[in-house]
Amino acid sequence: MRQINVSQFLRQYESTNTKRNYKIGLKQFFETIYPDSSGDLDSLSEKYFNEDRDHREDIMNFKDSLKDKAPKTIGSRLNTIRVFLDENNIEFPKRFFKNLNGKVNEAISREKVPNNEEMKRILEYLPIQGRALALILSSSGMRIGETIQLEESDFEMNRDPVRVNIRAEYTKTGKKRITFISPEAKEAVEEWLKFRDQYVKTADGRSWKHERRNSEKLFPFKSTTFNYIWNNALSKAQLSQIDEKTKRVSIRPHNLRKFFRLRVSRYGRDEAECLMGHQVGLNKVYANFDDAEERLEEVYKKSISDLSIYKRAVQVVQLDEEMKNTIRTLEDQVNALVNSSFEKDAKITYLMANDEKNKKEIDKLKHKMMNMERDLHNWKMTVQDFEKILNYTKSKMNKKAS
């Protein structure tokens, strides 16, 4: 029976991340089988299937070679080999891999989800592109692999909150979905866009300049670049704690997804999982709600304050909107008084022109107009006072936020 090599196996997957992870797993597997070989993966896979191998023993040896890795990494690598061998008609009982994997969900690395104060310290040391990307990750729940593939056109910046349309080819599940970003993230993206073109131009002379220049991506760099500037910011913020077992920093970009989940789950657990792109959440929300996207937006709006790093800034925005609404209401009432005044003035003119006997009614109307003019003056003064209070409050809160 004809076997498929590594290239043929990887071609059936659309997700770049899936292809990369599978390729890494297969590379490590064949390096364990053929430690002294320098051949490419296709040649090694063809060689492997042409030999009379003990596949069970090969897999167990491969697992032994991964003993220093995190349990989830071990589970992912073993699953890669299982799927690849299954595609080549080499099957194992389900309990074999179940027993081999063990408790793969129990992470040995001590991870830390940053709080608001820690996020402020990290953001302070991130460059403008890193700041924008970090705020998107923490307020959207997206994976970094999805985020760095996004184009500017994937963001509906004119919506409130900004909606992000994640294409199927970007996602781990191969299905399109939506999420949102906070007002803070929107502001950071708008600032980054002012410098993006200049950033791309600085790629002159670098080996990957053509990839950047031809890219329409919002962030024209790789995840490894962001990891570097993130770790640099952690160091400057004195937050780069290293796990003794895994030798990895405790606060990683991936933890920003947990930052998102903790806050949005307070308003809707399934909605949080759906926005993050977890299959269970996607299935539950779209199966239970005819207006699923409206439901997701409603839950997200409730969580914006929790997702905001600089909460005072959010309070200023909320106060600004409330005061503006009050001023609009007052102005509507003033305009109503003005219109009513014009109507009564016209009625007085009509009465005077048609019947001198209506003097008493005219006097009553004049009295009402005097009262209306007084009320009109008072309303205008109230509007002016509200505007002064608004400007003063915004000024004080912005100073505290900075």
C-alpha cells in the first residue's frame, strides 16, 4: 500500500500553526529514530516505512526522549505521531496512547496571569507595536498566531466596540469567528498605524525585508519577534520570573488569553470560550442563540471595564458620555422652550391684530412668556455649568490616570 510522506501529510492542513507544530513533532520523532541522519523529512519518512520497524517501541522511545518537556508538549508530540502513522495505515488501540500520555493536562510550569498593575509595568516598556499587540491579545482572547496574521481590513474600527473578523485560514479550528477589542486597544492600534509604514521601511537591508514589504498584515513580523520584545519588557519591569523546572518565564504572551478568559467569563462562560475560539464554546453559543453574534457583543460590552488596564480612562469615557447625554437633554428642553415662545409670540401678534377685546388673554400670554424667558435663561446656565463640570472632571481624572 502506498505511503504518504511528510510533505503530503502536511498539505492537507490549512492552518499555518498546525503545519508548524506537526512538522516540529515529526522532525523530533525522526531525529530520535535516525540520530545520525542528515536527510530531509520526506526521505526519512519513506525510509522509515520501508523498514521492518517495531512502531510501538519507536513511539515509547520517542516519549522517553521528551521526558524533560511539559506534559502538554509531550501529549501534542505523541498525537502528531499517532495521526501521521494512522494516515499511513499504522493503527494502535486507543488505550495505548491513553496510557502513554498519562495526565497530559497537568502543566508542570508555574504560569502567572498578570494583574492590572503588572500589565501597566509591562506596557510601559513595550515599543508601540508591542503595546498594540499586547492590548489586542489581552482584550480579544485571540491566540498570538491568529493575531499576527490579521490585516487592517479585518478590523471594523468604526464599530463600538471594534469588531475583529478572524478568517478561517487564521484559526486553529479552521473555522472563522469574531471577537472584539477594547477602547484602549483601539487607541493603541491607531497610534501604531501612524508608524507602521515607517517601521516597514526600516526592513531595508534585512534578510526578510521582502516578506515585510509585501505583507498587508497589521503586524508585519513573526511571533518570535514579539516574544523577544515581551521578554525584554518583562526584564525591565522586573517581572521576568523563571520557572525552575521548565526554564520558561512565568508571565508569557499566552497568559494574556487567560487574562481575557478570567474577566469575560464573569458575564458568560460559553461566550468567553467562543470568543477565544474554543470549539466547545463555539458550538454552545451558535447552537443556543439565533442572534449569536449580537449575544457575543452584548457580553463583551459588559466586560470592557474588567478588560481595561487603565480603568480611570474608561471611567472618563463613561462620564463623558453621561454628561454629553445630559447636555443633549437640556439642549432639547431649551429648544422646546424657544419653539413654544415663538408660537406664543405669534399668537399674541394675531390677537392684537384681530381683536382689541382680547387684552386680558394677551396679558396672560405675556406673563407666560416672561416666565418662559426666565426658564430659558436658567436652562442655558445649567448647560454651561454641566459643560464646566465635565471639562474639570475629565481633566482631573486624566491627570490621575497618567
